[in-house]
Amino acid sequence: MVRSGALSIQWYPGHMAKARRDLAKAFPKQDVIIEVLDARMPYASSNPIVTALRKQKPCIKILSKADLADPAITLAWVRHFENQSKERDPALPSGPVIAIASSSDRLGETKNRIPELCKSLVGHPTGPGRSVRAMVVGIPNVGKSTLINLLLGRKVAKVGDEPAVTKMQQLVTLPSGITLSDNPGLLWPKISDSNVGYRLAFGGAISEAALDYETVARYGAEILLERYPSLVQGRYKLQELPATGNELLSEIGRRRSCLKSGGVVDMHKAADVLIHDFRGGVLGRISLETPADLVAAAQVDEQDDEDPLDATEVDNSE
């Protein structure tokens, strides 16, 4: 399912505008960039501003929440990023990339591997005044602060289920000696591919007040019906699969007693059930996109020549 056109998001907090300017100033000082992505939608959760700013700097892509994503598709994404890095044109503004999947059952492996990767990618000896400087970046609610706390071994970054929890830069030093900075989750003001916007909203990266809740749920329902029909059928005990996302929401509403007076289905409540079932992983391990979906996304990108660093916005946070 592909929807074309730009998606207008009326949610761009003032602190994001400031974070965008701060990132532009901080990137040149970093040795390696750690970009945290949502394993269920690695492309949608990859910020084009980060790509534009990091240029030739090496990057570690952390596919977080991998325990919620389809394992076969997550593996395909890791291979995609690895192949993309091997095949990159040295003349293009992008440095080497390493991708790893991170899940709740492999936290120890993630904690040990990231510092080693940072040092190997940077390639200079550490010591007094020579510590590796790494920056953790990503969109809201993708798991940046969780990663910071994991690497440090204690809670220093605030973690929450709502987007835009981190409001300012935080600087910590890891036991390995690496200097690590955490930044507020950063979106971009204009999302050219509406599929990206809907996936972000369905996964929880965009405030629920910014988009029509039922429309987002219908979009997610259609993906689930197309790619994971057996999981949908099992979760909601359906004898037959509905033909459309709207029909699925209606069926969920009836089965979960999301009813208004007169027995009319409350579609907003039904949408809430589906969205929270997906985000909580109770539907099963689901991915919203595959590397093959990048073909359609590339066609949308060709129609949009706007530089992600050119847009201006008003900072209302000060």
C-alpha cells in the first residue's frame, strides 16, 4: 500500500527547532554517530537531517525494539545497510555504516559491542584528551535514552512512552572512556512521503494530537491485513478476514465492546485498541516496511528536491 504526497504535521515543538541548530553545531566535533532506528520501520525512522549532517562520519545504526519486529525482515535490513555501506560511492557524502539489531533479550551484547565498534570505526588511540566522541541521535520515542542508560549502566536519561521526552543535550562518559552525548528526538518539518508519516504515527513517534487517530489506525490495519493476516486473525479471533482496514476496526470495536449508544461502534476507541496492541507487541512480531519498499520511497524522494537543512522554523522554546 503506497500513498503519495507530502504529509502536513502540525506538531514540531520549539525545542526541536533548537535541537536542530544544536546538532548542526555539534556534528563536526563528533567522531562517530550512533543513529537509533525503530526496527519495525528503519527507513521511516531514519531522519534525513542526520544523514545530511553526518556526511563522511562513520555511523552505527541501532535497530531498536527488534524484539517487536519481524526477525527475518530485521535481518534483511541489517544486510541492506551493510551492503549499502560496501557499495557506497566514496564521492558521496556518507561514511561507513554498521547496523546491529538491539532487543531486550540481547542487552548485554549491545552494551559490549557498541563501544568496541565506536573505537574500531574511529581508528585513533584513546587516552587523555583522545577519547572517542560519539553522539546518539534519532527521532522521538525511538529508544535513545534507553540506549544511553544501558551503555552507562545506570539511569541518567529520562525514558518515556510519549514522544519528545528528552528536551536538551546530555553529556556522559562511559566506563570505556567514550564521551557520549544524547539529544532530543528530532523530526523534520515536512515529510514528503505520506507512508513514512503514517508509519511514524502508528509506531508512536508523532504525537497523537498531530494526526487523525482513526486515519492512522486504518493505515496500520491495512498493512496488517496485507502482510500479517494470520496474526490479526488470531489476536481478534476472526472467522474471516475483513476486506479493508476500516472493516477491521469495526470488527475490533464490536469484539472489544467499543460501542456508543445504540450499539454503534466507537471507531476512535477501536483505533486505540489496535494501535496499542501493535505498539505493545501483543499482535506478534511485526515490521511495517522492508528494504524492497525503498523503491517506492525513492520515487517520492525524486519528486521532492527540498534540502532537509534548508527549511526554517520558529523556535518558541525560549
